[in-house]
Amino acid sequence: MRVLLTGHQGYLGTVMAPVLTAAGHEVVGLDAGLFADCVLGPPPADPPGHQVDLRDVTAEHLAGVDAVIHLAALSNDPLGSLAPDLTYDINHHASVRLARLAHDAGVRRFLYASTCSVYGAAGGGDSANLVTEDAPLRPVTPYAESKVRVEDDLHALADDDFSPVFMRNATAFGYSPRLRADIVLNNLVGHALLSGEVLVLSDGTPWRPLVHAADIARAFAAALTAPREAVHDRAFNIGSEINNVTVAEIAEQVAEAVSGSHVVITGETGADPRSYRVDFSRFRAAIPGFDCEWTVKRGALELADAYRKYGLTQEDFERRFTRLAVLRAASEAGTVDDTLRWRR
């Protein structure tokens, strides 16, 4: 199958591309390249691809494509709050435009990387209150709101020849050759190694569902070839119930994984309204035999090993592997304009 993978030079795309290739697919990438240099460790071997902004995709980029896996987005809640107009322009409008082009080009399946953040302030106390895909969507950030809007618009495009699938990923974690340090587990492990403190700025009480980048890649690969009737125009939570944890629990597991570190919960940012525990059984039912392989503890150990092996520094942790810092640096250097397009 010829697969167009948007965001192939991002945190998730760099992990997913080789999984798809190993499964026998012909992978073609599409990425603006804003984070292509955010590499920790050996440079990854990217598939052939187009360096193009998502907003500038044309019908030619969809020619001969059987399926689209759409990961590309401004993927950071603080960034979305700083530049909500750009978030909606890229994450919503450009995503729907891509889907329409795919629909018109005869692409049969469109896997959309959504997020469990669409549940927002859904709560999540005892196990009886796990959030399913049918729960009300209560996004509390422009990033999550943009995902809800895309799901709605892609649903309207679904027909006998075009199958959108909404993959609501839990919060990602784990090593990728193109690292992100601004997601919770990756961030806490970095703090633990570099300072000895597992630093939590919230009060630690919010619930978070987590999922390893490799498990996300495996889930997308499975959904790509699943029977149409199992996935057509359906939303799926991607993750595992065992990784429904509070931020404080994540911090404790990091402290166990990084010898000599200790948890510091400052509470300076207060209680985070984004709190939810998630049910992941629908995807397991649709894809018999699928289950996530990675736990939070195992991921923390993996990250700590990679950070040590590849010499993570404080400067890289704060600047090269934090999305907002990378874009600010590019803007200040004049290499991107106010719309986050490369200056030519």
C-alpha cells in the first residue's frame, strides 16, 4: 500500500515510518521540516518525502496514494494558547483541506491523529467512570478544540469510498530519534536526570492516560489494514488502562526509574482542568490481538537510558527538544515568518 505520512519528521512520525515500512508499505513523507533537526542520537533514516507546509499541499501530493496517515500539527497546548489562530489554521483548516484533496484523489483510508485531550475536563475518579469514545467532548485548549473540529468535518466526508478513522491518542511518551521534552513523562525524566528533581508544577492530582510512541505506531499500522467495517468513520482511544495515572504517580515512577532523584511537587500552576481516565477497549475489540506493550515505568527506564547514552544536556532539553522554544528561536532568527512558514 502506498501511504502518505504527514509529519514524518516529527516525534511520532519518526517512530512510525519504519514500522510502516517493515509492514511492507511504500511510505511517502510530507513535512514542513520545522523540527527535522530535533535529533537525539543517530540521525534517523527518513522515507522519501515532500518538504511542504501542510497549508500548501496540492492534489499532486495525493496522486497514487492509497491511504493517508495524518500526524502533522502544531502539537503543544502552550503553543496553541499563544497562537490560537495559527493552531486553527494549521490543525483544523489545513487538515480538512488535506482530507478533501485525499477524498477527491480516490484515497480509500484516512487515519487522523486525534487526541484524548478532546475529553478535557471529563473527570475520572473510580474505574467505573472511564471515559469511552461516546463521552461528551469538552476540550479546554485551542489544540484540543481543533481536533474536535477536524473529527466533525471528516465525519461529513465519509462515504462508501472514503473511510476516515479517528485515532484519539493518549499522551505520548518514550524515546524517538526526534525527541520531544515537552510532554509529561519525557519532561519529568529529563528533569530527574539533569537536576535530581522530578519537578511537578501542578498539584499532581490530574489524571493522564499515557501511551508509548511505538504502541501508537503499531496501532496505526493495524488500523491501516483492518477490515473496513471494523474502523470506518469510527473514533478509537489509543492506549492502555494500565497507563491511566495521576501526574503525581507518573512522578513517583520516574523517581524509581532514575536512581538518586526525588519528587518535588510545587503546585505553583494549581489544579489542571484537564483530567480524565480513559477506556481503550473499543480498539482492542476492533483489532483482535492488539494490545499496548509499554508501561510508564518501562518507558521511564528507556528514556533515562537514552538520555544518558546520547548525552542530553540542559540546553538541549530546554531549547532543542521543546516545541515552543524551537519555534521562538526560528522566529527570532528570521528563518520563519509570522505564519510559521520558512522564509525563502
